[in-house]
Amino acid sequence: MVNAANGGLPIHLLHDRVLVKLEGSAGERRSSSGIVIPATAAMGRRLAWATAVAVGPTVRSVEVNDRVLFDPDEKSEVELGGNDYVLMRERDVHAVAASRVDDEGTGLYL
């Protein structure tokens, strides 16, 4: 069993599931030049970053505390201990950002 981040609830994920905590808020954002973009602004499909707090036994590419990039339109939200999390399959993760990921490249084209 794994304790889910700050929620402290014991949870055992099955198969290829990844439990993540969203970073930031879903409200206003700022552009790189500092312009405030309201939450109601129409934008194209935008991916989101989150931090993995628990992973299932068959997950191979994601570890706890990794930052993962995923499509927020394809998510299942769950509340544990008063905190909101997102539950997804490993195949729904588009990228992993972690210190163990080397800069040498994998030979794969993305």
C-alpha cells in the first residue's frame, strides 16, 4: 500500500494506473510576456502537468514524484482525504519529467 501524498490515505493502485496531483490552478494563467489570460478564454487543446503520487504494479515509465504531462480532457477525478487527484492509465501519459531521465535520448521519435 502507498500513502497518497499529503492525504495520508493508504491506497493500492491496480495494473497500469497512475494517481497524480494537479499542479497549479485551473484559473487564470500568464503568458510568457506576463499577460493575464482569463480562465474563460477559448484556447486550443492544452496538455497539463501533474505530479505522480502513486503508481500501479505494472507501470514501467512513471515513478512516484515524477512530473507527467497528460490531456486533462481524458481524466478521471477522485477525492481522497479531502484532496483532489486524477486517476489515469499509464498509456494516457504523454511525457515524464524526472531527474533520472537522461539527456542522451532514447532513439525514439516523439
